[in-house]
Amino acid sequence: MNKKENFYKIENIEVGDEVIFYSTNQQNNRDLYWKVTGKEGNRIYIELKKMGWEEYWTISIDEVKGHIPLSKKDK
């Protein structure tokens, strides 16, 4: 896996925001943004409840490749 340098900062990601992460052998991102449900240190707790999926996962800030703040999402 060839990741670019991550410019996302944990302090800029809040509960309710959405993130997409680099897929791994353990977890596929399903090509969807996942909802942030919590944070601890540099770990982000996320859930996917879309399009028939219901999954929960924990990622590092270094795995984030896209971020949509809650204030920018369509309501």
C-alpha cells in the first residue's frame, strides 16, 4: 500500500464528521465515507450504516484519505 503523506489532523475531525480511509486486507472502505462515532488519542471510531452495510471499525488518523466535516455535509 502506497500512502501519501497524511495532512489530516485528529483535532480537525469531530464526532459526526465523515471520513474515508485506505482499505486494508482486514477492512475494505466499501468506497464510502464512514461516520465518526468517537476519538481516543490518534484513533478514530467509525461506523458505516449505508446501502445495506452495518459495520464498525477503528482507524488511525494516518489511514484517513478523505474528510467531510459535519458542517459541510448535505442536510
